[in-house]
Amino acid sequence: MRFTARRTVPALLAPLCALIVAALLATPWAAASTKGPRKAQQTTAGQPPTQNSAQCQNHDRPPPPVDTSEEPKPGQPSPQALPVPDEPVGGTRMGECGVIAPAGAKAVIAGEVISASWVIADLDTGAVLAAKDPHARERPASLIKTLLAIAVIRELRMDEAVTGTQEDADQEGTKVGVGPGGQYTVRQLLFALVMRSGNDAAHALARQLGGVPAALDKMNALAKELGALDTRAATPSGLDGPGMSTSAYDLSLVYRAAMKHKEFAEAVGTKSIDFPGYGTKPGYKVVNDNKLLGRYPGFLGGKTGFTDDARHTYLGGAKKGDKRIAVVMMRGELNPAPLAEQAAKLLDYGFALAAESAKPVGELVDHAPEAQPKQGTGMGTASTQAPEPTPAAAIEDREVADTQRSAFGNYGAPLVGLAGVAVLASFALWFRRKRAKAARARRAAA
């Protein structure tokens, strides 16, 4: 027994020391010392940081409004920001800031494009060829009419009759002349909606879908179905309203989905139509307001938009050879050139990237990614997670979270507990050995 006690104490001391060291390493200061600081930004692969990529702006909501158009009605709460997916929809690089270009691509944008965010994509394959802050949340202005158009095409017959109302005629902003008592087909209203951006036509079509609230529910459900998780329609026309939100990436999804419907593709590619009058007002022609139609070679059609809060927005596509390229621009300005001309530069850039078979930087999804519970948002809601590899920023977020764990968290508490048991065992053996030594001394003295 004496031999065993003498050998056991040193044998326990070694693992005891190891357990204590491991417990100390689990403390926040020790973990922090093994990790580098979180990167403040992400940049395009193979390129140095640029002025545009200093920080990701408008990560969860659009910029503050410049007027009162987004204030909720008295007694109604302000909508919360939409949850931000754990992984960027469309691929890891869709979560980057600034201009996102293919590594090693030779093509460049031939001119200045003044937009807060934009996306260039292949309409057929869904490949994202280049982008700038694609998931930055912005206001769509009249581009949201593209989402309304899909809902209309899905649910209503094109020859269905719609009677105009005074409420249609009283809508703010751009109108095509829908009036009380006027008789229109869904087709006529749909064409006026996308060709001339008629807010009165948007209201009449929303009524036909069951009323404005019902139309908004259908538009928002459609956005989720497509995977447009940055998007919330607050008005069917695109006039600013509480909680209105979208992104260049989302509207690329919406435009691609819309162009699969022959009714929409025909509407955006039509230069003019005859439109009915009402009452004593005679009919007249409605002319497409897209400046690239008939001017840019192979232009397929698109949509324009503007509000004080959204600024200038644009989407459109063109075909060259067997390639169909689409562009979406958000929060643009008319300097140094009109937005249509800036869109033409992005289309040129997209066709140049396609010609050199540049590697895509992302993809337009065909449907919403699988919904997953989002951890640690503090918002009490679930988010949707794209089935893509975890980006570096998300990994770094988890590493920072790991450094903030207490030593008595997932790892520290068990290790410290084991160390305590080892201390007690060592003390018991030491005390037993001491008593045995004292007993031997008493026997020797006797």
C-alpha cells in the first residue's frame, strides 16, 4: 500500500496539471489570443480593397427615408427589418461588399456607373457574371411592378374585364389614364403597368387580385417562393411604404422569373398600344418609356422606377447571339449619364464577360433555399439559409463568438470539474499517506 500511495500521487499530478492548463486555455482571453482580428471588409478575389468595398451598407434595411412616406398609419407599428439569411442566397460571393468581378477577367466596365448596387446575370443559366453589393437592401420603386405582373399572369385571365374606379384614378405618381367606369382587359392593364409604369393600372390589377392587402400578400408569398428574401412589397405600385425592401439580387430573380412568361416578355418589348378612354375621354396610345428599347441591339425590354427615397432604379435585358444578359441597378443617379445609358454599359460588360467565359461569381436561385432556424439573431424569428459553403465572414463571426465564451461554458466547466476531482483524490491519498507514516512512527517508538 505504501508503494502504491507514493506512486499514485505523482501519477495524478501530471494529468491534473494538464487539466488545469486546458481549462485556462478555454477562457476568453486565451481563446482571443489564438484568433486574429475579424476582417472589416471583404474584397473581390485577387483585387485590393476599393473605395466601394469599405463596408457593407444597408445590410438589413434600406437607408433612412428622406420624407414621411414610410411612416405607418396611426396605431400601426413600424415593420421590423426582414431577417438576414445566415448564408447569402446565390453563393458565398453574393455576401461580399463593393464590386464583385470574376478573378482574372479581362473585361472592364467601359464607363462610370453610379448605382449603390447592381447585378449582371445570364437570363438563361442564372449565372451571376458580376455584381456590386447584390444583397444591399434598397427600395424598388416601380420595379416592384414586375412582381405584381407575375402574380397577375399567374392568377388572372388576360381577357378578364376590369372596371375602372375613382380610387384607381386618384393614385399618386405616374398614371396611364384609368378612370371611373372605364372598361379594360387585364391584358391592357398589364401592358400599361410595365410599359408606362401606371400606378392607376397597378391599383386596378391589385383590386382584381382581391384588394390591395390580398395583392401584397400574394406578391410577398411569391417573393419568398422565388428565394427573394430581401424583398417585402409595401405597395403594389412601388410607391414608398412602411417596410418596403428589396435588393438588386432579388429583382434579378424576379425579372428572370417574369421573362419566362410570354405575356410579360411581350409587354416589356412592346413600343406602344392603344388604350381605352373612359366617360367622355377618348382612347389614346400608351408608349413604352424604356429608352433602350429599339436603341440597344437585341434589347428585350425592362422596367424603370423612381421615388424620392428609392432614387432611380432600372432593370432590363438584351440578347446577343445565343446569350441573354440582364442587369438590375438600384439607388442610381442620372449623372454622369441617364440610367438607361449606364445600364447599356453594364450590358456591354456582361456580354464581354460571357464572351471570355469568365467564371460566374454567383447564381440566381430557382426557388427559396431551405428554411433553417437562425441562431443568435436576438430577433426571435427564423431565417432562410442557402445551401452554400459557409463564407469566411460567417466563420469569423463564429470564431469571435467562441472567444467570448466563459471558461465555465461548453468546455471549461467539465475540465475544471475534472481538475477538482483530481485535487480531492490527490489530497485524500496524501492525507492517508501522512496518517500511515504517523502510525509507523508510533509503533517504532513503542
